[in-house]
Amino acid sequence: MAKTPRSAFADCTAYECFANSLHIADYEPEESLHQATQFVTQVFRVWNSVRVTMCLTAIISVDESRVVARFHAKRARERWLGDDMEAYQEPVMSIDSNENVGLLLSKTP
């Protein structure tokens, strides 16, 4: 398997979103969105118990064949998603580890 060098990415956030992504449907094809929210909740629970000084951002994206969860450290001058969430053709959401994850869980069927 070819390795992608760190220098191929614009910044640390882009690299982390590449390296820290999980295709949920590979593990749970029937309940992928629900499993993605559960996964994010568990990652945040562990992250917050260990790294309280740095915020973690989770991004869940959905298309007709996959649900992907990505994570990156929140940085002041770096973003993986664009500012206009309405511009995305497929559903995408972002939540930070310092936000109320219960809201994430209540938004999924």
C-alpha cells in the first residue's frame, strides 16, 4: 500500500481528516448514521477525559453508499469544511468535543 506523505496536505487539519477517517458502513452497513453518532460520542468521551485543553472536531458526511466520520484538532486558522454548509450537495455535519453531544444523538433517527 502506498503511503501519502504529510507534505501532500495543505495543513495539519487536512492531514488529520485524511488519517483520522473511518468508513462506518464498512463495519455497520444497516445503521451507519446511528453508529457514526455513537462512535463520535465515544471518541469525545475518551478525548475529553484525557485532553481537556484542546478541542476535537468531528465531521460526519453521508452519501448514498457511505457514512464517514473524521476527526481533527480544532485550530484557530485551519478548517476542513467550508463556511457555507448549505453548499454541500450531500449531508454533512460538524460538532466539537466541547459541545453538548446529546444534541447530536437527539438529531438522528
